[in-house]
Amino acid sequence: NAGVTQTPKFRVLKTGQSMTLLCAQDMNHEYMYWYRQDPGMGLRLIHYSVGEGTTAKGEVPDGYNVSRLKKQNFLLGLESAAPSQTSVYFCASNRGLSSGANVLTFGAGSRLTVL
Amino acid sequence: GENVEQHPSTLSVQEGDSAVIKCTYSDSASNYFPWYKQELGKGPQLIIDIRSNVGEKKDQRIAVTLNKTAKHFSLHITETQPEDSAVYFCAASNYRIQGAQKLVFGQGTRLTINP
């Protein structure tokens, strides 16, 4: 099993450009999340999804949009990138819906630089 | 909302010695406290977790303690080894079985084990 796969691993954007980060999981997990990691700030939740076709805002949602058209995929979009969005982005998932299914499995991260 | 503070930000110990990382949380409703380890270039991975109805949990060389009254919890690593070198994150959430696992992370501790 691949677990949680993120693409691309690295990307450089110019201010104002748009892009989409793709997260794919092959564990049939119900819940999926997007976090950003910045030095000295830990990981902060951007958006999450509790199932196919659903999304919800996390702690820092501004400037991002998400979609979950298929259960295994969770897309994070930046419509107009800003330098403040330079970060490492992590996707995570968990099975949910039963006791003991709360452990998050993380992808390897996507490093985004906005110039 | 929940706020998690983690100390120290960096920790250097001699191989074989013990390491302790401490976290405090603000929301008394939080009931789940995991610790994640992040190795260079990888996503965080769960190493141990504790629920609010338990005061201490051990798994071989690692242990976590929780003081609900004081709202703090700690990670203890004994007999440290070079492979323990990594960034460690504490987190907290108000976990419900049929709900999203919206973790709030601490700022992270970079642990270095000196040979």
C-alpha cells in the first residue's frame, strides 16, 4: 500500500498564479485533511473533509479552496498565490467512524514557494 | 479555540540519556493527546497517544504522562539512540468517534541525540 501520496513534491509559483495540490489515499479512509507547516508554528489545519462530496474550514482556510469529488482524493487549490502561502503542505487521512480509527496517516509533504 | 504550547523548541542530549518534552493545552474539553515524530523529508508519524481517562502510557522506551488538572502532558524518551533524532510534535483534540480528528499541534521540538 502506498498510503497517502501527495503531488507535486515541490513547486515554485509567482505571486498571483494558481495551482492545485493533489492528495490520494488508498486506505479507504473516510476523513481527509490539509495542514500547512511553518517554522516555529507547528502544523495548522487548513480544510478537512468527513466524506466524499463534503468539505469544511479549519483553522487557516483563507486563500485556499478544496474539493473531494472522489473518496480517495482531496485537492487543495490556491486561486491567486501570495508569498504568505510559502509553506510545506501535508495531507492526512484517518479511517474514522469507529473506535481506534482516529490515528492520522500523513503524506510526505509538498513544498511550495511563492515568489 | 484550543491552543497548544510546546517546550523546548530544541533539545540536545547525549546518547543513552533521557529526553523530556512538555506541552500545555488550554481547552478543558480536549480528551485526546497524540505525539508525532517527523523525520527529515517525511510526514509526521504517530509514536504514542493518550486519552484523558488515563494518566500515563508506556511503549518500550517512550512514555507519555497527562495531568488534566494542570492541563499539561509530557513525552519521555529513555535510553535515547541516534535514530531518535527528529522533530517531535504534541497535539490535542476533542475527539469524538464519529467526528473529524481536528488536531491542534504544538510548535515542535527538534531533538538531537549526540553520540
